[in-house]
Amino acid sequence: MKNCPQCHHDCADDMIICPDCGYLFSATQPPNDWQQNPPYQSAQNGGQPFGNGYNGYPPYQNVPKDSLATPSMVLGIIGVVASCCFIGVIPAIIGLIFGIISKLRIARTGARGSGLALAGIILSSVAIAITIVVLIRVIIVFNDPAAMEQYRRIIEQYQQAQQ
């Protein structure tokens, strides 16, 4: 039996939290009979080998996730997939804005979702870069007269094949 230092209630040695006052016993605090019954001896007698099962970390607290982190990543993915069609730049720009806002809010509030926001920023940036490269390539191809003539012939062949 161990005594709660806050309310002086007698608690069992394997208890982590005092049932009366909610005091959290430390993982480093040895039980009262530590010298008489060390952990390795209690393991030989059928008990637990070490400690009371509490790993020393505080219980997980449900920290909320930032609400813009996931949409940032999803819009970044959509932007990358649709970037070759020029329509991917719109969700990519929105995803980039959401990701930056989310990272700033996470730094201020300590919420979860930093990795999602970072993924959204990276994917959105990649989508914008792909769209710019494709746009430059299209401009170069359509400014070349020989390429335009070849494109015109391909369109005429396609139209004749359809008739």
C-alpha cells in the first residue's frame, strides 16, 4: 500500500491515479516495500518484472487538429494531378494559401497537423511549378510556325477520319 501525498488516502501499489483526489503517482516513485521486495524478486515470484506499467509520460491529451491542414494537402494532391490541364493551378493556389495559414496557426496554437500542412505546401508548390512548365512549353510550341503547321495537319487528318 502506498499513501497519496495529496489526500493521504491508502492506495494499492499498482495504482497510477488516486481514486479520491486524482493525484498522478510518479513513475519514478518507488513503492513503500521497495527495499524488501525489489522488482526482480517479485518477477521471480510471479509478479510484474518492473514498475507498475506506467511509462512516465503524461496521459495522451486530445490536442485538436488544425482545420486547414487536411484541405491544404487534398488541394495540393488535386493540383498535382490536374496540373497538366491548367485547371490544377486553381486548387494548388488555394492549397498553398491554406497550408501557409495552417502552418502559422499551428505555430501559434500548438495544434496537430503540421505535417499535413507542410505536405499541402509542397504539393501545391509542385503543382504550380508543373503548370508553369507546361504553359511555357505550350507557348514555345505554338509560337513555332513549323509546329503550328504540323498541328494544323494533325487536326485536318483527325477531322477527315471522323467523316
